[in-house]
Amino acid sequence: MLPMFVLIVDVIAKDITISEKQFREQVDPSLSHLDSLKGSFDRSPSTITYYPPCERDGKPEGWSARGIVMISVGRVRAVYLLHLYEAISHLIELELPDYEVRVDMSVFENK
């Protein structure tokens, strides 16, 4: 079986007073890049989940969103896919300078 390549993008509001509507209006256009990337490989969309404000490690956090893209391709195409992951992640960071953006890329091998 082909390896599974996973890109996770977390976007966290620095402003804890931002409303859900404002957060989604500002973040949705950037996270739509994940659907475009995923759509290049198959018809299923990326997974985007929104989380309400909470307290983490004793500090309040505003709204956050997590986008996940999972794509299974061969090793040759994977080299290019990882470059695309990095480029999309960097684009999202540039588009959302007022937000904290965390990115994680993982590879899962089937054995």
C-alpha cells in the first residue's frame, strides 16, 4: 500500500475577544487552500474543525481551527507533495499575520 501523507494546519486567534463570525470570515478563505490541494488528488474535501475559546495551560485562547489533509501517493510524487504542503502552509501564514499558525507534516507507512 502507498504511504499516507498528512498535513495539519492549526490557526489560533491571538485576540480572545474575536467572535466566531469574524474568525470564520477571516480564516475560511485561507483554509480553502487545503480543499484546493486535496481536490488535486481526489474528490473528498479536507477536514476543517472549529473550536470555541478555551483555556489551555492556564492561559485563555480565542477561537481556533484545525485543517487536516490526508493524501496517499507513491514515493516519487511524494517529494513534490511535501513541497506543496510547505508552500500552502507558508501561504496561509502570510495571509493570516494576526493569527498563530502551527503546521505539522507527517508520513505514515503501511507495513
